[in-house]
Amino acid sequence: MLFLFLYQTFFLLLLPFFLVNVIYKGLKNKTYLAQFSNRLGFGFNLSKKSNNVIVIHAVSLGEVIGISNLVSKIDSSYEVMITVNTATGFEKANELFGSNHKVMYAPWDFFLFVKKFLKDVRPVCILLFETEIWPYLIHESRVLGVEVFLLNGRLSVKSKKNYEMVKPLITNALNNFSKVFVQTPVHAERFRGLGILKDKIMIVGSMKYDIEPNKIQNLGNSLPDEFILAASTHKGEDEIVIEAFKDLKQEKLFQGHFVLAPRHPERAKDLQNICLRFGLNSRLYTNKQSFDDVDITIINVIGVMDDLFQRSRVTFMGGSLIKRGGHNLIEPAYFGSPILIGPHTFNFEEIVDEFISSDAALLVRNKIELVNAYRDVIQDENLATSLSSNAKNIIKKRRGSTVIQLSYIMDIIRNK
């Protein structure tokens, strides 16, 4: 309890910084300020009092996509509430689930906010996703008899080192989980290193292999039939992929179109300025300007990635040429787009290792290797087909984790 008290004291000191940060982000993207009261524990009153509310917390865009199959499989007798932390997560969750489920921002992990949230919602269980360990939320939920589960658990080397600095707090939080479902034995061992009891852990694989397609939108003539894609790129990485495309264009190897989809669409106009620096013409996806007289289309909306993956000749998955940890390459694999990936993939290490070792993706370490890989896939149809086929075989082999985790959870809460 001492460490929980110290944690709450520290959290209180940081609250002004959290507030300033949300306001700052809200100036660029008003979605950050939507339902702001949620962050303080307010605004969660349900239209009808229910004893069957399941709260699923998915921080951002990737996690929201990751829970889509899970949400669809939950019995309709339960009311599902999805909570997020980021604007992109909020927008995507509303797109996927907003018509049937409540989508809210999660309260900050301070006792006043958490208590208010739990009092109003009265969930039967809370499902946290991957690395979401919120000590006070977990503590207070267990005090109230609310089952708390960690789904699809993973723990990178970096995250483990960070958690070790506050190990007593984290150990207590982990052992307050009803169950921690982890993706691989490697992640299980890392969690054990933080002091979790052995019987709290279950190795179940990754839910992200259980991807189901969203309804494919008809992009019509908003993009050409042939293009190559760089998806989920970040600041410091955009320059690399834009210059790589310029090199391809100058070689006259690929005279088609290039699509750049930044992880945060609000950065789209900044990317147009980078394109100008490299002497390339660009357009925003939502503009009515024809793509025929430009080199690059920059995606400034969410909700079209599945369409892009399905139509792209080859996809580079971003967050991996810089130290961001990479993004989920199962999505483009599912839709048959050959995949290129950088070396910094600690958020998806086992998945990427299997894709690389199975010849289901190509590893690129810098701009030169990115250009070469784009070139190889464009020129060699057999290589493109092989990458796509091998990736789909991995997905087929690894499916099923969602059913395992959900079945265990439902057995627990139905027998309470």
C-alpha cells in the first residue's frame, strides 16, 4: 500500500502536465478534447443501470484494431464499453464500434477519477490490452470484486526495464489480475521476472492473428489502381521513405503512384512540406485534386487502411526504421500486400522474427535497402507472390487466441 500511495502522490503532481499535454494536442486535433470529462472520471453514466458491463481498454489505434474480433464475439447479453487514450484510437473505435457500443476516453489513473468511473459503470470485468498496467484501476477494481484481465499480454525488453524501476508497485498490480494472458513463452518469462505468480499466467498466442476484414470501402477514383505504400510512418522516418520513392522514380523503374499514410493523420500537411523539399508534388487524400499530376498521395483520414493494403503492390510498415517499435504487419499480410519492415520492431518482436524467418517479409535497415526491396518486389512477381502466400500461411497457422482468452473470461464472470 505504501508504493500505491507514493504512486498516487506522484500522479497528483503530474496531473497539471497531463492537462497541458491534452490541451496542446487538442489544438492540433480537437478529438483529444472530445469528452474531456471522461479523463476525470465523469460522463460514464449509462442510459440504464446494468450489471453486465464489460469494459475493454485499448489505448490507441493498433490496440483498437486488435480487439475488433474480440468485441464481435462477446455475448450480446453483455454491454460493452471501449475506452481509449488517444485521438486516433477514439476515432477508430467509433468507426468500428460506435454504432453498437459506447466509446469513451479512459479516466486517468488517479483514485478520485477511478472511483467515480467504477461507481458509475459498475463493470462485471475490465479487460486491459497488451501492456496496459494501471496500478490504481487494478487495485480498486479488485477491492470492489471486479475481475480484471490482461489480454494479449506482451512485455518488451525496454518496458520490462522501465517496470523494474517500480517493481514493488508493478508486482502488486500484476498479482491483482484475475489472469494475465501472454503471447509467447518469452513474454511469460519477462512477466515472471517482475514477480507475478506462476498460476496467474497463461500462454495463448496473439489475438492479432484473428484479424477479420472490415467492410472494404469503394475508393473509386480517389487513388490509382497501382501504387506502392508506406504505412504508419513517424516523424524522422517520413523523409527516408519519401527520398526512397524519389530514387525509384528517378530510376524510371516505377512510374506509378506512391501513397504515404502517417501513423498520425494530423501530420499530413507537414509531410506535404517535406515532399516539396525533395521536389515532389503531393496531394492530400481528401482533396478533390486529381492524382494524375502528383507523385504522392498523403492519407489524412482514418478508416481506409484495409483498402490500401488490399490494393498496394508492396507495403513498408513504419515505426521500424526509427526506434518506435514497429506496427502490426498482420494487417497488410491478411490482405495480401508484400511487406517490408525495418529493424526496430520490439513491439512485435516474435511476430516479425517469424515473418522474416519464414520469408514472409523483407527486412530493410536503411534507405538504400528500402529502395532495393521496393525494386525487388516490383520487378519480381514470383517474389511478391511468395511473400504474400507465406504471410497468409502464418496467419492461418496462428489463429484462435481470441476464442481461448474469451472462453476463459466468460467462464469466470458467469460463475461469479
